[in-house]
Amino acid sequence: MAKALVAEQRTLRRAQAHAATRSAILDAARRVAARDGSRDLSLRGVAAEAGFAPAALYGYFAGKDDLLLALAADDLTALARTMREAAAQHLGPGRLAAAASSALTALRETESLAAALGAMSAGTGGSDAERLFNGRMIAALKVLSDASGKPVSSREDQCDVVLVAAAVTGLALLARSGRLEALGFTPDEILARLDAKFAG
């Protein structure tokens, strides 16, 4: 019994050390991405930033694409949390617009999600990194669904949530590039319209 407990504690310590190292690599990747841009992220640059040999990163990520997807998955978690908090501050009309506005702000400040799209395979997401990303994306969509106040009980309702997410993502692209302003619109104007169309 004592041997089993020791083995269990050893396994737990290894898992904790692995998670801590993985987190340190992701932190280094985030710093490199902020400095050089997510699209120009390299495993060599991340390894140097983290203080590891480049080959050591392969024990945690299969390659640059997996690393980008892990960064984007973390950003989706933060995005979902931000949207949930923004929606919670509005107990009636405007919940969806508040959630979407917080998402818009977050999306304008990060490019990891756009870079992750290039890292996705043409298939249906067979790698662990893609499954993690997809799970976090579904969680963010659930937050938008909850903010709309409408139950997602049909395929049409699910389609509406994806449509809202696509609209917010496109709006972020237009706002980040300055094209929205050039078209004569403000984000708040578009988000209010989105809320009026899709909120329950």
C-alpha cells in the first residue's frame, strides 16, 4: 500500500512539473508572439525565450501549429470569461451586446485566433491540440448563446449563435484594420443592431 502511495505521489509530481513547464513555454510563446507577431512565431524563438533547447519543446507540443492552437485555446478561455463577466453586468436588454463588445475588445488585442486558423488541418480536428481548441470554441459559443437569452434547442438556434460569433469576429477584423471607421460605422452601432436581431 505504501509503494502504491509513493508511486501515485511521484506520478502526481511529474504531472505537475509537466504542466508547469508547459505553462512556462506558453508564457514564453505569448511574449514572443507579442513582440514578433503570432504568425512569425517559431519554436526556436520560443525555446530561446523560455530557456530551453528547441528539441525540448517537442515533449510538450508536436510543432508550431500545436503551440499556436494551445495559445489560441487559452485566449478562447479568457474570451469566454470576459464575455461571461460582461453579460453578468447586464440583467436585461443589452446582455448580448455587452458580451459581444467585450469579445470585440479582446479580439482586437490578440492575433492568436487568426494565426490558429492557419494552423488547423483541413480535416475535422483530429489532433489533441485541435480538439482542445474546438472544445474551448464551443465553450465561448455557449457564453454567447447564454448572453442572447434564447435557448439553443434547435439547429437554427445553434446557427444563429455561430452567425453572431462570425459577425463579432468579422467586426473585430474591420475595427482592427480601421475599415469599420472608414465605412462610417462604430462598433457600438453594429453591436446594438446585433443585439436587437439575435437577443431573446
